[in-house]
Amino acid sequence: MSSKVENQKRKVLTVDDDPESLKILKKALEWDGYQVETANSGSEAVAKISEWRPHLVLLDVNMPGLNGLETLSFLRNGQEYISTIFVSGKSSPDDVMRGLDAGADDYICKPFNPLELLSRIRCHLRIKDIRDELTRANARLKELVDIDDLTGLFNMRSLYQKLDYELDRSSRYNRSVAVVMMDMDHFKSANDENDHLFGSYILAEVGKIIKENMRKVDFAARYGGDEFLIVLTETNAEGAETFCERLRTTIESTTFTNDQHSKKLTSSLGYAITSEGSPSVDARTLVRYADRALYNSKEKGRNRVEYYDFAAESGTSNVTTIGKQLLRRNVGNK
């Protein structure tokens, strides 16, 4: 049984167009320690729910304007689950079934016993706690599934879905999305010369470097082994090239040191970017284009950045002057 001190953290909104009913409910709830707000209509309740975010709502059925069933529909369409109990003078079995079938957690008929009401409120708040904890646990499980445990970046299963969403959004609003593929140069030597634990340490540190250089709107994944994929949203060719070069030079200047092991490594990067007028592509196709750019980077000597202009192949290239300059120059170590 919860104490009045614990109840002080709980917010309960009571909604009724009868001032006397509101007074009785408010007094009973405050006696049991709850924070209480009142509303005398469904529309007022909707405004307070959005602003105050109560844990539980006591809701009358018959109200002018937005009635109780319509208010409940608003609650059930929200992202956060709010426990809801109908407290109504409509006491026929059909009324009770209608309220419960609409999604209410409970239905109490007027006149009611205040102690019974408080007991039911405690019961439904306990159920809400269990529901909220289950929601948090599911979110944690989803994170474990979506996140690579070594680098803290996404894994590819979750990234493709996110990338497809960004491509759809960029197409709607005429914005660009860049995909960057990065591979650590001669990474096998880190394992051969030291041990696999040191190799894992390097990958974890590279994951940190990537996250430190990304904006909050960008996201990245461990593509596999020592390959990484970064998605840059709402950027242009110059912004993508700047990011790639900054990431390349940061890795090149880093000495990876762990216990008695120490090593310097470089990376190769390739990227492709959508632009206004370029062919429509899905996530996997854009990743494949970025992978071609990475392959070119490896072929041209590693520790460099290469850009793949897939629009040029289709004759629809709309690359800016900066983008054209990038195509002509060697980016990275010359």
C-alpha cells in the first residue's frame, strides 16, 4: 500500500462539469496525498493533460462539448499511457460496458465510497508503474538489438530503416543526404602485431571518434569488421567532404594506446550524396554507391577521401561548383 509521502509524486486530474463532484474528489485525493488538478470540461481537460501530464485521470462521461468518451479517445491516441477511470452517474450495465470497451481502466458509479475510490486509484497506479517499467525494458531491449555492443554505434539492421526514412524525408523537402563508408587501413596488422583484444579496443575508440565528430542529427553504424557507415542528413557536398576530411585527419593523428600496446592507423573514406534532380535511390543503393567510392579510395593508395557522383552516370548530375572541384582533386594525403 502506497504512503501519502509516495503519493505526493503522483498527479491526478479530475474532470467533471459538476462543481460539487469536483470538490468531493479533490478533497479525497488531497487527503491521500496526491497532487490534484481539476477541469470542468473535456476541452479544458485536454489542455491540462498536454501541459501537466497527469499519471491518472478521473473522468465524467456526460459533459458539455467534448464528452468523457471523446476525451478518453484523445488520451488513448497519446504516446504516453495515462490511467483513466470513469466516475459517472450513468450506472446501467450498457453504460459501464461502453466505457470499459472504449479503453477506460475502470468504471465507478456515483454515488461512490471515497475509500473504495482511493483503493482503486492505488491499484491502477501500481498497474501503470508495471506498464511503464515494461515500456522502458522494451526500449532497452530494442537498444540492445539496434546497437553494436563494441562501438556503441547502430548495427546495420537498424540503420537501413533509419536511412530509408531520411531519404524519404529529404525527397519531400528537397534536402540532401550523404552516406559515408569508412574502412581502417591495414587493420589486420593491429591484431597480428598485438592481440585481438587490442583490435577490439581500437574499434571501440574509432566508434567514439565518429560520435564525437557527428552532429546530433547524423547517425552511424558499424558496417562489419573494421568498416563503418555514417549518414549525414541535411548536408551538401562541401559539408560531407569537410566531415570526411576531419574524420580522416583525426584518426591519422590518434595514437591508439591500451596497456602495453600502441599503434597509429589511417583510414580510407568514400561518400555519395543525393541532391536535387539526382536519381531517386533507396538506402541499400546509396550505401552501394558510397562503397564504390571507398573502393576507389583504397585503390588510389588509402588514407584519402573519394566522392562517387552516381548522378553523373545517369546524366542528371546537378553537382555544385564545389562538388565538381571535389571530383577533380585528390582529397586526403596526396
